[in-house]
Amino acid sequence: MTEKTCDILDDMAQNGFIDSDISHKHIDHIMGIIWMIRMICQHMRQGAYDGEAVIYGHAEVIALLRELSEKLIQKKDVAMIGQKADLLRRRTV
């Protein structure tokens, strides 16, 4: 039996922290993280997740994630980015 993606996200959030690093902009990575951003923001807005969420990546990846989030995710959920948690942050390597 395979684990659903929602279950994986729930497992990641059990400790109150979601941490992910996107190293490049392959479509499956970008769209998967966009889905995660939507779920995280939605849960934050609804009060179902109070933990921290950080997504690391280089400047181009972060810019792309911000732009796609603003275009594809509901504004009320996108408002959680940078407000309730530092969801997108440049990797300092």
C-alpha cells in the first residue's frame, strides 16, 4: 500500500516543522512544492497547522515559486506566505 501525499505532509508536520529544499526547477519538483505550499497555507489559515514551514532554494527557484503561488493559489492562502510563517527563503550556501 502506498502512502498518500497528504499523509506524508501530515507526517512532516507532526513535529511542528516542515523543511524542504528545492535544488532545481524540474516541473515535477516545482508543481509538487506548489501543491505543498497550497496545503500548508490553507492549513495555516484555517488554524489546523501552527508550526513553521520553510522551503529553501536558490534565487531563481524561489522567484518562480513565489510567482506561481501568486498566480495559482487563492489570495487568502497566499497571504500566509511571509505573514504567519517564513514559507519561502533563499538557501544561504
